[in-house]
Amino acid sequence: MKRRDFLKQCSIAASGLVLVNVLPSYAHAMMGEDHVPNYKSLFEIFSDPENHYRPFVRWWWNGNKIEKAELARELGVLKDAGIGGVEINPISFPLRTEDTGKPSVEWLSDEWIELLRFTLEEAKSLGMTCDLLVGTGFPMGGDFLEKEECSQIVVLAVKKFKGPLTTEFSLFDLYKEADPAITNPYSGRTMEMLEVKLVPDPLNNLDEVINLSDQIKNGMIKVSIPKGDYAVYGLVKIDRFMSVIQGAPGGMGPVLNHYDTAAVKKYLNRMSDTIQQKIGPLAPNIRSFFIDSLETEGTNWNHDMMSEFKKRRGYDLYPYLPFVLFKIGSMGNTTGVNILYPVKMGPEFKKMTDRMRYDFELTKAELFRERFVQTFAQWCKDNKIKSRAQAYGRGYFPLEGSFEIDIPECETWLKYGIGEDISEEKFTQYPWHLGRGNTMINKLVSSAAHLKDKKLISSEELTNTDMVFNEALEILKIAGDQSTISGVTHPIFHGFNYSPPEAAFPGWITYGGYFNEKNTMWPYFKHYTDYRARLSALLQHATMFADIALLAPFADQWTQYGAQNEPFPTVVSPAYQALIWESIHQNGNACDYVSEQVINDSEVKKGFLTYGKRKYHTLFLIEVHSLDTATAQKLYEFVSDGGRIFCIEAIPDRSTGWNHYEERDREVQSWISKMKTFLERFIFLNKPKSDFLNWYKSVQEKYSITPYVKIKTPKTFITQVRYQTRDAEIFLFNNSSSKHSAPLDIIFEKSVIRNKQAWLWDAVTGKRFKLDLPDGRLNIDLGPADSKLIVFDGHKKGTTWKESPLTGKNVKEIENHWKVELIHYDGTVKKEELDKLTDLKDSPAYTHFAGTIIYRNTFQIKDKHAESYINLGNVYGICEVRINGKEAGTQWFGRRIYPVNGLVKDGVNEIEIKVVTVMVNYMKTLKDNVVAQYWTNQKKKDQPLQSMGLVGPVTVYQES
């Protein structure tokens, strides 16, 4: 580099500007030396985000019924809506839908590859990014797999008897009992009986078990049962037990064996080689290969599973395997019947098999990570393409599963309850956490990313199977903000259906989430994509701060219940686990989850547990009973060096696993005893009966856990997160209530904001406003669904922020004689005069309306130069306001307050308020439309009617 250029760059850096890639970072490696990057300030990156910061969509190629013209059209539709990229996702054609005679194109056929090539070129011409799903549907698989390359499972069948009794039954009876209740069983699955045993109830010792396996070859089991309670156990191996869920032609069939490295490599290479031999390297036109939901539904077997277990754990599990396994049900989760399903066990035998169960789960997780995740990540590197994956499910490491992935992904759902008042009791009863869009896996995946210093954290965003046709932008914002608070920096909306215009209304819908140009909200969708793009652009350049670590009782859960299928667990243990991290953030601190392996690999430095760039001064153990001996030793080093550990509800008292457990238990107990001598740094806490928010606040105050932002009156629906760059401190405050406002009285910790100016960066408009914060104190009113982004940096000049007041002086309500025009989605138009504004849902004539309502009225202004505002009161929908024919703006969430200076005149003024409603009330009436009825009226999808329109009161007032 020339000296002049070097000095220029140094000068730019010193002035608070940053080097920003105007192309995605992965593309720069492909560019020559002639490419000159642009220099932009952090605010410029935020205010006008490049395409690659914009939200992406999962683009379902429904049934692969795709054509070039339509592919190009849909890319254009997405680009216009503010979408920056697509995840190409071939999937089965949706049920209940007519395909209009469109033929399917087989995945990886020459025709399909040509359509892929065309799509990549078209996207490139629009400046859009493409990711590509590995396989079709989920999890990956196909009819082309050999039998040994397909997933396998060993399951348990139990038949109980009361003796004395002599009986016989066929193996078929046991096979039928063993067949797991999974989502999508493969029709060609084969079963093999490995063992049959007669087991007393209760069981105290393996010597009490009678082996009947010599009868397997006869196909019939004859047994003489002594007096008492007994059970016959069948251990059954099922090959090709599961079929790809929603696979498209060419990718349908049995699921891949993720525990077989050779099979995984063969599958991946088949895909990349087939495509690239036809059209050349996919890089850089493909940013990442993507692995969707790893819902392998309990798969637990490979030909070397038991030999690997013995090599890693030091003993033979096979004789005990029937007593370690649980019955599995939906999605491969262990089921509630496990309390009664197997025989009762004596306490010592149960303790042994519980510990063995942990060892089995640990072995499976290790093999999955080594043989699948690492193989996939290396394949992506070999192809010069990033890896992106949802590396979680049942039996995978919650954190380490994402460590090798370039773009780790989690998921945020839309469901009823978001924005509502949800009690802690309801929250903990519902495994998906009622009231939250973000799932528990979000905090785990984002923590894993932070531990590996990754800033690009994607989310399958706004997954919708409950609220279809109810895509109010306000609900999208509340759920999306919850996603952002949990650590997401890169939303990928779920999803956009390939659906040609000629498809019967409402179009081809694989899942919900009616992101479609036929949706009433679609013309306004770019308001939301702009908002999310700005947040992503900023946060992808920053690092989330956390100095508190949490260790969940993963080992105890695996021991007692078996691994759960995240993010849809049958058991959340303990049920209040998520309330801990939420309470920490609600009280002005921040945290990451860690694992035992992370703790073991950390260094202890000056009272901090240090892992890479992450440093934690405090660790909360959440009902942790079991620890690896190495973890216990590292925790002692941490405490003795000045760190602090809080043990919630339990103090660890035992080791993990079975082999030599007595000796290892004593070692753990010894380390714990040493830690207990540090009375101020190794502390037992009882959980509260309720009100975790104020419980944590009391812990914070009692033990001097300094918040970086002190929140005077914390509330459960108000939370925050802090990010940092070299030159800026960034705070995002979020109100997840759709009903409640909160005065935010906060004080920023002085050392955090010293020598910096405070700014409010508005992610809705892309503007920034100066804040005057004497002594670091901010008083601000956070309205429903609102969020505030506060940035401290070295910038000095700008417009001072002015909050729109909720009311003022000379308040007048605009009432009576509203002229209303109702433009229905079905094309009909009605005009009325209303004496009183009302919720259309409660008006029998318009209960099932969907579309646009235009309200017209007049109001008086005495002094057009006075600072005046119009407050629309309650509005259900997106609203646009015009005053005297001039645009006052569009608002799509929270309070609807409009400053009207420059728009009004002295005397009579005309106001026009356009409100756009959601579609669900109308869709419920379409009794002959199978698709509409499925998503709005049937089974668990019977949606409630939604409020609509302008309810008011509409008031005009002047600033006090």
C-alpha cells in the first residue's frame, strides 16, 4: 500500500469511519485488487443498508413446479419489498392445492440445474444474495441412498403381564408396539428384533432378567411367567425408519444416516458435483449451503454405535440398552408415558441406568458433531461456500453443535400470545414459552456464536402455523424485536411461496406466513424490511456484550429425561430456566449460556472466566446437580481467583456418567467443598415462588452485580441488549407489549458512556437525534410495540430529539359525522357515515371485512404556527394520514401520533385516514376455499376474529 493511501485510511478510521464491504464479505475474496471498497461511517451503514444486510426469505420451490419467467418475476417482487436475498428451498407441493397442471422438475436433473443457474444469474443482476438448501425438505435424504446409508433407530417394545401365566405371541406384536409415532415413517422401513427379555417388575438387578432371544428365529415367543408382575421387552432395530419430511421430487425417500461420515460425504458430494459439473463453481453465486430442521426424530444407531460407546465411555452398554431407552413419540421426543411404560426399577438399578443414559446421549452428540456437522462444514469450505445450519434437534450439543457453522441459525415463531400479558405460570407451563416469538434455542445458538466471535446469526424468522392471514406488521415487529433481543442479527423470513399469479387464490401455501403480494399488508411490507435491515446492518458490525454466564442442567436433563427435541421439547428442565436470562436482561445486565466443555476450555484470568474474547465475572448454575470432574476443578479455579458462582436451587453433588462414578463423585464433592469456603463467592440461592424479575433485582442489589444500565422500575415486557464497536456503545430497548406503555427511567453506567455523546438512532426512518442525558440519565416513554436504539459515540452535531407528546393543551376530539369508505378485498365498495368510531369486528355488517377503510372528517385550527399534533388513539391496522391533501405519513405499529405543523391552516382542515386491515376475518368466511379454511377454521387453527379499523378517539392538541 502506498504511504499516502495508508495515512488516508488511518485518518478515516480515527474519525469514526469504518471499512464496509459494499458487497457481501464472502464476495470480496473473489474480487481482484482493482476493487476499491467504500468507506462508510457506522451511521451511514445503518441509515442506508446495503442489500446483503436486508432480511432474506426462505423461498419454497413448491413441488419444484418452477419456470424461468416466474422465478424472475418473484425475485423482482421480493427486491421491491426490500428483501436482500433468498434461500432456495425445494419442498413438496402443498396439500389442499391445485397445481394448475404445472409439471415438477426433478431435483438435480439437468432441467433443475439450468433453472438454478438462471435464478443465480437473475438474483446477481438484482444485487440479491442466494443460499441453497442441501437436499429437499428436511432432514435430507433420498431414494438413491443405499440401505446402510439411511437413518437407523433402536427402539423398545414393552408388553406387561401378570403371572402365573403361560402365553405366546408373535414378533409382529412386538414390532407393532415398537413402531415409533414419528412424523413421517418410511414405507420401506424394515425391522429386526435384536433381543427379547422377560423382566420382573420391579427390576433390581440384571441377573433377574431372563433372555428369550433364542426364540426370535421362530417368529413366536413362548413364555411361562411366574407369579407376580412381569414384562416382555423387545429391542428392535429399524432401518430406514423415517422419510424426508416434505421432500420434493428427486429428494424424497428415506433420511440420511447422520452418524455415518462416508454416507454424509457421499450425499453432499453427489449434490455439489452434479450441479457444478453442469454449470461450474457455485461460489460466489451461492453464499451458503443451508441445513434446515435436523428433526431426525430419535435416530440413535449406526453399525459401530456400541463399539464407539465402549471406546469413549469405557464399558459395554448393550446389555443395559433396553433399560436406558425411553419410548419415543411425536417428533422423536420422549413421551409422558415413560413413567408407566417400562417396569419399575429399584433405586440402585435406576441410578445406574440413568447415568448410562447420559453416557449414551453424550456419545450420540459427539458422533453427530464429528461425523455430520464437521463433515458438512468442511464440505462447504472445500467448495468455498459458507455453512449455515440449524444445528440442533434431539441429542445434539445445544452450544457446540453450532461451533463449526459459519452462519448459525435459530428460529422465531409467530403464535397467539405474543404481545399479550402472559403470567410466569403460563410461560413455564408451555415448552415453547407462550408470549415469546423467540425460542429457547435462540439464546443458546446466539451464545455459541458469541463464544466463537461470530456476528452473523441468522434466524428462521416469523414461522407461522397459527396466525396465517393475520400478518399485522405490529405483530411481526414485536416478535422480531424479541428475536433481536435474543441475539439474532440476520432474519430469514419463513417464508415466500413460489406461487404463479394464475394459481387459485390464495395461492400455493406450504406453510403459513402469507408473505405474498396478494396480502393486504404487502404494499407496506418494506416499512418492516427497512426497519430490520437497519438493525441488522448495525448489529452485524458490533459485538453483543455479556459478562454473566449461565449453565443449564443439560447433563441432569439427559440423565433423567433423555435429550429433548429443541426447540420443541416435551420437558423443559427446570421449567423456569428461560426466566433467568430474561430477568438478567430486564434488569440491565446481559448474559450468555455456556456449557461444561466451554468452561473446561476456558482460562481463569483475574477473576474472569475467559473463553476467546468472552469474559464472565459471574456464573449462575441453574439447578445443576451433576458436573464433570474437570468442570468442577475449573469452577474452583474461577472462584478461588475471584470469580463468583450462584447455585440456584441446587449445589452440584455428583459427577456425570456411570463408569467409576463413585470415585468421580468424591472428586466433584471435594471441589465443591473447597468452593464452599469462599462464602462471598460461592452462593446458594432459592428460586422465587414467582416474580423472577424482582428476585433477580434483589440478587443484583444484595450482591452488588453492577448493571451497565440501571432501570429504575423494571417490567417483564421491557428488556434490553447491549452491543459494542471500537468507538460506540449501542443499547436496544424493547417493549414487547401490544397494550402497555412504560416510562423508561434509566441511568447508564458512567464508565460505559464516558466522553461519548448520546444519540437516538431511529431504525424506522434511518435518522438520528441528539439526546441530552445529564449524569447519564434518560427518561423516555416507551409505547406499545415500541423500541428505542440509543447509541453513544464521538459524533457531536445534530438535531435534538423531540418526543411526540401523548396529549397537550387545547385538546379537541374529532367526533361525529365521519364519512367512511370501505373498500373490501373482494372488490366491493361501501360508503357510510358514522357518528362514533368503532371496532369493525364488533359491527355485524363488517365483522368479516378485509381491505382498506378510508375515514374522512374536518377539524379546526386556530393557530397554524403552534406546535400541534393529531393522535389517532387506537388503530387496528396500518394507517396513512393525509391533511388537506398532503401526506402526513404511514405508521404501522404502536402509537399513531402525527406532528401536523406545515400541513394545517387556520380554520377548517380536512383529514383523511386510511387503515389497512389484516385478512383473517374475511378468510374465515370462504367456506368453499379449502386452503383458507385449513389455516383459519380447522382443528388447532381456528383463529379468533381480529380487531379492525380506527377506534380512536382522534384528538388534536398543542404542545403544553
